[in-house]
Amino acid sequence: MKKVLCVLICIILLIAQFSAATAAEAPQPIRVALIDTGISPLAIDPEHIGEGKNYALPDRDTADVLGHGTALAGLILDTAPDAILIPLVYSTRTTGGKSVQCNVKTIAQIIRDAVDVYDCRVINISAGITHDVPALRDAINYAEEQGVVVVAAVGNTHRTTPKLSHYPACYDTVIGVGALRKDGKVASFSQRHGVSLVAPGDAVKVRDLQGRTTTASGTSYAAAQVTGAVAALLAKSPDLTPAQVREHLFKNAVDLGQAGFDADSGYGALRMK
């Protein structure tokens, strides 16, 4: 009887050790900071929404009331279905309908918090300013040093202000993303400065605040698809540095326009599969 009991105890201990080892080896979901308008829990499964913060209206939660962040969240999860999205709200609207946006100093702090407070490996940001600000540049450099990949939209004003540059997309360590039309050509609205990659950004199918399918156009939606690709890549290879992630995406991009890098499409179109 004692021998049987010892055997059972040994088996239980072995199972416990195996379970612990398996849990330790299991890859952790990639945490993605979505610096945007929040995320609607009606449209996005709450299991994929981590605790974030509303920096624009600190007394409010991170539920999206504008729809932009929710649309991007759905696109990210389309490519990286296991990702955990952290809503960090920089733009929203009051109950009275007044638009509220954070200034560049606060956005720089949000980037740092995405790294230090929310432990994100990827940052998606559609906000952009038209000049280089040291606080923003330093925050982007800090993210790079801490092993965090930053993806940003390059802007949508090429038709009216073609010489305009947007930051942080134009920083060297940021993956700046432009938009493609349905025919595979670069969209006329897509900015030509700071472009590293391009992705579909014309009449893209997205989720609205209630989770219904609608369409939207802009470089923000293209950037979200690149963010999803980055999160999916890191889920498979978590030890990659930001530089290695960029090298992989750029090397595997579908070359467009002139051979090699060009201002219109960067290194080319994101290879979706």
C-alpha cells in the first residue's frame, strides 16, 4: 500500500513539475499600446483589452466614443488574434460633444508609460505633429532602447500639403506607414515623408463602435495592419529587437515603384502572409 502511495505521489509531483515547466515556456501574449481614441468593448472582445488609461479625460474610462481606435483594434487583431491591446486615450469627446486632445508633451509621456507602466512590446500611434519636438524624439528613442517597436501613420494630407512631414512617423526608428489603394498603387492622400512600408488604406473593412462592419480610408488603417504583423512576428520570435523586426518586414516587403527604397512606398507593401 505504501509503495502504491509513493508511486502516486511521484506521479503527481511529475505532473505538477511538467505543468509548471509548460506554463513557463508558453509564450506570453504580445501587449500592444494603442495610442488613440480608446476601444469599444462592444466591438472588441474584452479578453483582448488590457487595462489602459484615458489621458485626455482622466476621470473617464477608455471606452471609445469616436470609433477610430476601435477600428484600428479590430485590424490589429485580424493579424495578431492573441494580442492584448492596451487603450491609451489621447483623443476623445466630452459628453457635451467637445473634442479633447492631448498635447505633444503628454503624448511623449504616454509613449514612455506604454513601455514602463503597461509593459507593451509594440506601440501603434496615428497622432502626428508637423515638426520635430525633443520630448517626442526622446520618448521614441527610449522605446527603441527598451526593445519596443513603434509603428506610426505618415498622414493623409499629400494632396493639399505634399511637403508636410509628420512625427513620430519620420523618426528613423519608427515604422512609418503609408496607404495603398485597392488597385495596389499608393493612395493620393498618403504622405510621402517618413514612409517605411505601405499597406491597404482605401475603403478598408473595419468594425464600428457596435462591432458592425463598415469601411474607412487613411494611413491609420494601413498602420494598424503593420502593427498586427509586428505583434504576430514577435509572438513567434519574442527575442527579436526592434531593428531586427524592421529588417524582417522591410526585407520581405513587396517592392513597388522604383527598385528598392523610394519615398512614395518606402521598402514596399507589407507582405500580408
